[in-house]
Amino acid sequence: MRAHAHNDGHGHGALQMGHHHVSSSAMFLNVLVVLLILTVVTVGVSRIDFGPANMLIAMLIASVKASLVILFFMHVKWDTAINKIVFLSSFLFLSLLFVFTLADQATRRIDHPMHVTKAKVSKEWVYPKPAISEKH
Amino acid sequence: MSQDGHHSVVIPAPGPEFVPHTVAHHFDTPVQEFQAAKLGFWLFLATEILLFGGLFAAYFYYHDLYPETFKVGGQQLDWKLGAINTSVLLLSSWTMAMGVRSAQTSQKRKTLMFCALTVVGAAIFMVIKFFEYKAKTEHGLFVFPHMFDGYQVDTATMTGSLPWFTDVHNVMVDATGAPLPHGHLFFAIYVTMTAIHGLHVIIGAGLILWVMKGVAKGRFHAGYYLPVDLVGLYWHLVDLIWIFLFPLLYLVP
Amino acid sequence: MTTQAPVLDTNKSHSEQPKHYLNCSSGFWSWASTLDHKRIGIMYLIGTGLAFLAGGLFALLVRLHLWQPDGMLFSNDQYNQIFTLHGAFMVFLFVIPAIPGSLGNMVLPLMLGAKDVALPRLNLLSFYLWLSGAVLAALAIAMGGFDTGWTFYAPYSLYTNKAVVTIGLAIFMLGFSSIFTGLNFIVTTHKLRAPGLTWFRMPLFVWALYATSLLQVLATPVLGITILLVAFERLYNIGIFDPRLGGDPVLFEHFFWFYSHPAVYIMVLPAFGIISELVSVHSRKPLFGYKLIAFSSLAIAIISFLVWGHHMFTSGQSTYAMFAFSFLTFFVAIPTAIKEFSWVATIWKGSIALNSPMLYTLAFLIIFAIGGLTGVILGSLNVDLHLHDTYFVVAHFHYVMMGSIALAFFAGLHHWWPKMFGVMYNETLAKIACLVIFVGFNATFIPQFIMGSQGMPRRYATYVPEFQPYHSASTMGAMVLGSGVALMVFYLVASLLTGKKAMQNQWGGVTLDWHTPTPPPLENFAHAPKVTTEVYDYSTLDLKSTQTPIG
């Protein structure tokens, strides 16, 4: 099997290597343009205050950009199943760290309220009676 | 080792400016070598994602605990510089992908050109980063020269101070002018995250330069472009991390 | 499994026999630059073995000090350093790396019918990372040591004026050693299996190492970032864990245990794999519930990521988080119990050989049952509130880490010793040592369960006189345990010098590792083996090979 170089942008490796997908230059350029547009969108959207949803929206747009980089620039769309699984699992297990840690922090305030209830404390406990001998 | 157990498999060079590649002896076919290396590298990228992910977890944790501090802190960052850096990295990801493609199609000169452009992108990124850090030092939000001076405790008044957080222009205050709780925390996390990311940018650039050396010697071509591919993946990861860092640090607040 | 033509050529004299991996090349450099997984395994064996002995020495010092209620040997500060060293050496330099690094490296490619692991240079790098971690740990001791406990909790680890950054760097190196080993094993298992060796024909040791490797790759990086953040805190006060600067020490605990709980499964899963192999070979019977055991390793790996908060029940995390963690903790007992029952069912009505590997295995089955069950007790939130930080916890984890993992390691060492070195150790001494270790171990740690339940806190240099009988009993047990280990080291080393030649297939195993010559040649297999039978099919066993000495 001969391996030979092409300059027309449609190369293929020696057949003994198995088929390797080669992306077209046009496809890469398209992805870049979309990514740059999405960057502009990211900045633009951040100017609007959605309140607590700000973080979520920003992360969603970032995830879309990330998916484009992963699927196309990193070639995952044409990759083997196991590589896809490896990559996805890292995010999956990372999310466990996020979820449990943030959930702990968020629910801690429910049962340790620092300034919500005022405990009823008798004045006697706070200001104990002076000893009788003090008066004389 | 080929199936008969004696000779190593050799992938011939596709042209006179290239050299052949010998498959490692414990692999039977080039496909096996390629897939094994790729799987190994994806596993390594997974570890990088988890390493950085820890930093993101810390960011979210404290953003939840001190929302005002993080809001005002983020406003001190220059989003325009951040946006430029984002675009620079996206462009460099594109040049890197084109570089891998050129190696896949045995186009030696184009491979070198695209790799060089990627390194240029890395350099621009680091220069902008340097100016950002310089601004932080000047505003007293993270004074790099005093970074290692240690937490000073004044036992008389029982107050503490961080030499690297002087807040020269007194920006980390709330609406009433009172200091925000732990104003330094935002900048500590900002510097930690961007510095570790910057370290990976430098490492990535170094790896690309190493690959360029191999390309120049004709080692990488359609029959064997694995190192270019793997270094490309590393570079895209560096870009990926920044895609999340930019909005988180610069824009959400 | 098909049998491999033995490389032994009876027409040649002994000195002309084909070389094997130990004598095919000689000299320091041939070992220091080796890419052979078997030689790397030997280097790990020596390194982690020495770390085990050092850690054991620290343990004996701890136990001696606690002979008297007001401490016999050290000041309180020194005691803190000694138990920290014991824990750190054992956990990071021995228990985590030993089985995958030594037995895993040695046996995994053989069991898969491969010539080596997928990434041999990365394998050598893993070993050197381990070595650099060991050197840095020694350096940290020379620089003043560290007294934070092996768990180096914030905020104390941020303030103590000891070599925390140095030992942190050591652990960082060891972490990457672990990650790269796991990475290598995953790729090897996916890509280098011999023709015909499907996933469900793989030996269970491979399944166990695979599950371990998943944990190594996914969990260890979080330890890495935790160490980096502690180092940054000490170097430039970021305030991420320091309460003076707005940080939350409980966040440290979340980060730390996110790794360290899966880490205990990194430690124990390979041990389970060894036991699976040994119960089958030494009962000459296929594993009961092969698929169940295989899947249970994966189940344990996944569940282990969901339970880390059970180390933090008294830390101040939210009650709701604690409910969740305690509830989820119970689930990990299910796949673990499946294994224990399957092993016993395998032995039942098997042709049991009560040789030394099997004795260590039987000891494991008893000790691990206790260790595992006490883990479930500690997983119960309400009980743990009283038992946390007492000797009950200490006894539980020593039952699983020393009594189970170390014992499984010894079992595997004895089982594969003839394959690795071509010699046999003194079987009588081995049986004696096993008995001494078993008795000594239980004598050391049963008193600890009792005094823990009565409130004796852990990591205390002194204690109230009421606990002295328990401490004394425990110390005496430790001396017995130590002598058993010393005896074991003695006869193993002696076997390398004067041991009898091993049989070609010492125990009658049928997995591919027993089809190579003994010891294996450099390339493991002259021709890629083709697998046509199920994995524990003892009808394929060539009994002659169990009675024919090598060479």
C-alpha cells in the first residue's frame, strides 16, 4: 500500500494505517467564525443582568463553544467511542465534586442559622446576681 | 512486532523530504499504536480537566459565599483584554487544527507555518497577561513583588493584613464604603487560576516548538503524525479551559 | 487457554538455556533504563517493600510510646511527627502504589498475552516519579518533618512551621506516578489483549486493576490540586482554606476526601483481584460468579465517588449532606459482600491446597469480613458521631489496610514468587509466619476496637490510665506482628540466595501468566498466544508442569 502526499487538501494515510478522517479547511474556518461570533455573544449577553441566572447563561454559552472545539478541532466527532467516554466521564465525575460541595455549603445555612432566630435567654443567666458580701 | 513475531512494522516515508516511522516493538500494527497513544492521551486530558475542575469548584464555592466580593472584584478586571485573549486563543486553536491537518496531508511547510502561528498566539496571550498582572500590581489588588511576604498580624489591635493586597484605590468596598468581606479572595483565586492556566500555555508552546523540530526533520507525515495530533489536543485543552475562565472571571460579575 | 510450548530445551546444558528477564542483561544501567514491565515491577517491589518496612518501624515506635499512659518515648510534638510519618509512608509510599506497581506490572501484561504494557516509557516514568516522591519524603524528614497527620487538614497544615510544602511536593509526584500507572493499565487492557481474549475471558485480577486504574485517573488529580492549593496558601496566603482570610477548612476536607475515599478503593481493589485469583487456583475451581465479581469491581469504583462525606460527619457540613453521604455509604457494602460470598462459594467443595498463599487468602477472608462490617458501622451517621476520631476508626482501617490489603499483597507475593524468580521459599517457615502475622495482627487491633468504642481518641500521645491494659495488649500484639513480618522478609530474601528451583507451573494455574516459561523471557511470549477457552478452565491444566522443576 503506498502512502502519498496530496496538496489538494484531501489526504489519506497509507491503507495499512486504517482510515483516518481528515477535516476540510473550510470546515475548520467555519467553526472558527462561529466561535468568534459566540465570543461576541458572550460579551453582549453579559451586559444584561438576568439575576441569579447570569452564571448559568454564561456557562451555557461557554459549553456550546467548548463543544465546538471538542467535536471539531479535537476531532472527537469522528473518534472512537472509548475516547468519547473517557472525555465525558471526566466532566461527569467533576460534576460530583461540584454538586456535593455546593449543596453542602448551600444547605448548611438551613440548620445553622446565625442571625435568624434569637434564643430566649433569661436575664438571670446573663447577669448573675452579685454576691451578698459585695455590698458591705 | 509484526504477526510473525520477528520484524518491527515500518511505515514508509511518503516522499524524499520525510523519514519512515518504525512502530514500537510491542505493538502489532500501526493502528494499534495510534489508538493506544490516543486513548492514553485522552486519559491524561481527563486528569487535567479534573485538576482544573477543582479550581473551578473552589471558585463556585466562594462565589456563592461572598457574592458581593466576587461581583466587585470581577469589575476590576479588564474585560476587553480578556476578550482579546479569548479571540487570540480561539485563533491559535484554529491554526493548530490546521497544522495537524497539514501534517495529516504531508504538507511540511504548511505544518511548520501553522505551528509557528500557534506559538505566536501563545506569545501574544502571555504578553497581554503580563500587562494585566502589571495593572493588578499597580492597583494594589495583587502586588506580585510582595507575594511571599506572609500574613502580618498586629497583636496590639488583633488585625491582620496581607502585604500583597493593598487596594490602593479602595475599590473593594460596598455601596456604603465599608470594605467588602475578604476582598483579597477574588484576586487570590483569579491569579491562581490564570497563572496555572498560563503555565499550561507556556508548556503547550514548548511542546509545539518540539513538534516543529520533528516536522522540520520530516518525521511527521500522513503515515505518522501522532505527536502533532497529541500536542494539538493539549493545545485545544488549554483553549477549552480559557473558554470557561473568561466569562467566569471577567463577565459574570 | 492454550498451552505455550516451553522454551526449555532439554538438549542444551543449563548454562545454554535461554535467558529470562532477570539475566538477559546485567549492570546498573540495564535496570535503571529498562522498559521491561517485569523489571519495573521488581524495582517497585523493592521500593515499596522498603517503604513498608520503614512505615512499619514508625508503627512500632508509636506502639512502644503508647505502652505507658504518659508516653514512654517521645514528647507530644515528636509523637505527632511519628504517627504522621507512619501514616504518610504507609498510605502514599506503600499501600497505594505497591500492588499495581509490583504485582500489577509483573502480571497484567502476562495475563493479557501482551509483550509489555502499552506505554513502556511512561511506565518507567511512573517508577521514577515514585522514587522522586520517596526521596522528597526523606528530604522532608531531614528538613524537620511534618506533624499534621497523613491527612494534613487545614488550617493546621497552613500554620505549622514544618516541611509541609516538601512533603506536599512528594505526594504530588506520587500522585502522578499513580495516575500514569492507571492510565497505562487502562490502555493496555483495551488495546493489547491477545487474539481471542475477550473482556469476559480476562482474569479477575485484570478486572480489579482496571477498576483501580479508573479511580487512579479520575480521583488523583483532585488530590493534586488540593496539595497545590495548600502549598499556595503557605507560600502566598490565598485564603482559600484559611479561616483568618475568609477560607473554609471544610472545603479542604471536601477536596481531600473526594480523592481519599476513592483512594481507599484504589488500595483495596487490587487486593480483591489477588484474592479472586488465589481462591480459584488454590481450590482448583473456576470462580463462582465471575461476571458478578467483575462488575462488582466497577460498581465499587463508581459508588466510591459518592460517599466521601462519611469521613466528615463531625466537621460541620450540613445535616442534609450528611444524610446523603451516610445513605449512599451503605450501598458500597453490596458489591463488596458479593465478592466475599463469591470467594467463599468458590472454595466450597473445591480441591483446596492449604499452602502458604492459600493460608494468607483464608486469613484475608476472615479479617476483611471484620474490617468491612466495621466500616458499615462507621458509615452510620449517628454511631459515627461518637466513634469518629476514636481508636475504633483506627482499628477499622487497619483491619482493611493492614489485615486485608497487606495480607493480600503477601498472598500475591507468595503466589507469584516462583513465577517471578524461579525459586521457592521455605514453605514451612511461610506457614509459621502467616500464623504469627494472623495472631499478632488480631492481638494488636481487637483491643483498639474495644477502647475506641469506650472513647479512647486517636492521635493522642498520652491517655487516661483506664485504657492502659488495652494499649499494652495492642503493643504486645504489634511486637508479635512485627516478628511475623520479619520472619517473612527473612525467608523470602533467603529464597533468592539459596532457594530450591520452582516448578514450571508451581500451583497449577491456567491463566496466561502460568503459560510463559518460569521466569518469563524478556518478550514474555515467543508467539502471540491465541485464546480459545474460558478463563478458569482447569480441564486444560497440564499436571506434569506442576511437578516439573524449571531448568
